[in-house]
Amino acid sequence: NSSSSSSSSRHLGISPGFGAVRIAAMAGGLEGEASARVAQMLRVIDEQIADTRRMADEYLGKGLLGCRREACRIVVTLQEQRSKLEALGGLAGAAPVGVGGPMDGPAAWLDVDSAEDERGEGGSGRLEALHYRWHLDCGGQEQRGSLEVGVPPKEHVACDLSDERIVVATEAGAVNLPLPFRVDAKAQAVITRHRGSLRIGLSPSRSQLDVADALACKLNSRAWGILDSFVPPVLADRLRGEVLELWSAGQLEPGELVNGQNNVVRNDMVAFVETGDLPSLKRVTERVDRLVAEIYDRVPALAGTQMQRSRPQVTLYPEGARYGAHYDNYQNQTGRVLTILLYLNPWWQEGAGGELRLHHSGGSFDDIQPLHGRVLAFLCYGSQNMHEVLRCNAPRAAVTFWYEDTAGEK
């Protein structure tokens, strides 16, 4: 469809160039032309594909996911026209240079973090209970690693391992952490204890989760979903440290009530920040944006929107704080269509409070524990998913990402 291709190109500031109409017009004079002429035309198309892909990456970096989707569609159209031109010129199978596919593969964006960044230490900060340190080896063909937790020499230790999380508990407290990769919990039993530390060996399961597909299925079936191993644990630790530094420096302010919901109790501390202000937040935001880009067309409730991410909000709930039942897009006043929360609480345990309660029709609800590294996503267009944060009995940290429909219609 030449008109849609040209329209999208103009919207994105891209010259339509060899759109379907132009290619069809030129193709009529190809018979008898030298193959060099065809090759030259293909090079021009390749340049436009490469330029459009670079623009799509720039849009992704700015959280302009609707514009990125349009750019990716233009790439698909150009590649289809390139194939037709190859066939007309008798050059079918000629490989374009430096063009690549129209979009990243479903798992390509999962490798954002380097092996160096997967090595780190957790356990510092105001919410300290037990110290822990990750030892991860990402250099070989298969990821392996271990978690080391500081525990009193003679104290009883309980260890609970699932496919995506690990909990180590003592009388002094507990750590509840996401795993750096999915594991087969039944096959994991490499636990050693030496003096004041416990070490749990980890190796990945052969069955790894397609997180985008899993989240899309949950959003389609019940309008909310959870991911527990999406953000690498060391990256979550670092981001938590950055949030606590803002809190310690007095840069968080009391949250304000919005959308006319003035009867709601709210006493958290927040700040809207630019992603470049916090190094770890920038990297987490890139991962979240790529996740949302992957689910965009898989969730019908989002497919008709022109999504754009607003500035992330970092949040700290002091002890005793809560946020009463409210909507993120009350009566469609904010344009928000999708909320994504990342929790940053490695020492959360039962009784700490701060669960997010999602209210459903008929009076039922689900309480979501704010576990470290956990991602909660829910649709919020049209007063969907009323929710509240229950009273916190210990400080609770999180980062919120909102995606808005800039087209104003859905």
C-alpha cells in the first residue's frame, strides 16, 4: 500500500524514496537495463532501511514506542519492495549490507547487560538486614553463578528456591531475591556453608521463558501480570541504591493527588526523574521500553494506541505510609494506558506490608507482594484496575513507568 507507506514516512520525517509507487514506475524500464542499475537502486533502498532502523532505535531510546512501531512497519514495507525489485532485476537472493531484519528478535533485547555488569554486591543501604553478594559467570556458553549470603555461624538457615526467586531466612531476617536466570528448582541443591556465609550454586534451566509472550498473555486474559526474573538482580540492587540516595538527600517530595481523587489517602515520597539522571535507571528503562515494544501488537488493548513513555517516578514509602484505592487514569484524564512497576525491596518478608492490592469486580482482589526485582504491569485505560498500596510496616521502594496514548484515542 503506497499511500500508507508514504504517509507514515512523512510523519516520521523520512523521505518516502523508493515507495511502492516509485518502484513500480521505475520497474517498467528495467528490461534491458544493466544489472548495475538495479544494484544501485537496491543500495538506495538499503540505505533507507538502515536509516529507518536507526531512527526506530532512537525512538525506542526516547520512549516513543508508537513512532518506533511506525518506523518498523516502514522497514517491512521497504524490504518487501526490495524483494520485488530483486526479482524484476534477476538479482533475487542478493544480500543487503548492514540492514538486518525489521525488528529485534524476541530475545535479542534480553542481552542488554554485559557480563561485567552481572557481577556485584547487594546488602548496603538503609533497609539492611542480611548482606548478600552475587557471583555470576557469563563468559562461557552457559551462564552459571552463585549467591553468597552472610549468616551467623551457628544460626539456623532456611532456603527456599523456585524457578525465578530465592529466599534465604534466618532469625535475623531474610532476603527475597530474583534469580539472574530461570532455574530448575528441583535440580538445584548445591549449597555450602563456611563460617559466616552460605553459598547457593545456580545453573540455568534448559527451558527459558519468553517474558514478552508471557506478559502479553497475562494482560490479555486478566489485564495485569507479573514478571519475577526480568531485571538482573545486580542491576536492581544498583537502582535501589540510587533511589535511596535520592531519599537520603531529601530529593523526594510528598506524592500529590491527581484526577480529582481528592478523598484518597496518600503519604508516599516521590520524584519524577529523567532517565539519564540515574545510570541504573537508564538501563532499566531501556529494558522496560523494549519489553513494551515487544508486547505492543500482541495486546489488542494497546494495539490501537500511539504510546509514549512519560518520565519514570521513583517512590519511597516510609514506615506507616499507604496510598488509598485509586485509578491511574481516572475518567481518562491522564491518557495513561499501561502502568509498569518495578519493586526494589530485597529484604521484604511477610508482615512488612506495602502490598499492592488490585481490586476486581464483585469485591474480589489480589495482593501483590513488592518483591525485589519484581515487575507488575496492568492496563489502566478507562478507569481499569483500581488499586491501592497497603500500609507499609517497613520502608518500601519502587519505580513506576507510565505509557500514555498520545493520539488521544484508542
